Amino acid sequence: MSVKAFELVPAVERELLMGDKARINIECIECCGKHLYIGTNDCFIHHFLLEEVTSSKGKLTFSAQKLHHKYLGLKKPVAELRAASALERLIVLCDGVLFLVTC
């Protein structure tokens, strides 16, 4: 007996995240409402707006729009992201340093 609990649906295309870079590794993610934040191994935070789209056949997809990205200026990967929606900030841990970043 086979039970399908989840269906994998791509949210952000790799090209939209990588741009012209040869290789990027995703280290951590955080989601707050329709906002998706991705922390990478090259010390960048990428901010996307996700919109849920249902096709005429009823298939669910996501449309991602890149709002901006921020370089933290360190050599280490982004270790952790937490959205503090009440403060309208993103709490970022990188190389043992906590940052408060405006969303």
C-alpha cells in the first residue's frame, strides 16, 4: 500500500538564486507569510516573495519574485535565520555574530 503524504513542488528556480555564480549552497531557510529567506554558504541572504498559483488543471505551483539580496561581509556561511515579524526584522546568525536585518 502506497500513501502519498506530500507532493514536491519547486518554489524557487536554481537560476533565480544563483544568478551568474558557478556554485551556491543553501545553508538555511526561513519563511514568514509569503516571504522566503535563504541563507547561503557565500554569506548572502536572498529574499523572495512567493505567490501560490493554481493551473487550470488544478496543479499547484509557486511563482517566486526576488525582492533583494544582502551580503553580510563575512567569510563564513549563514548559519541560521529567524523572522521576527513583530519587529519587521530578520535575525541572522553568521560566524558567531547575530545581525538584525531589515526585511
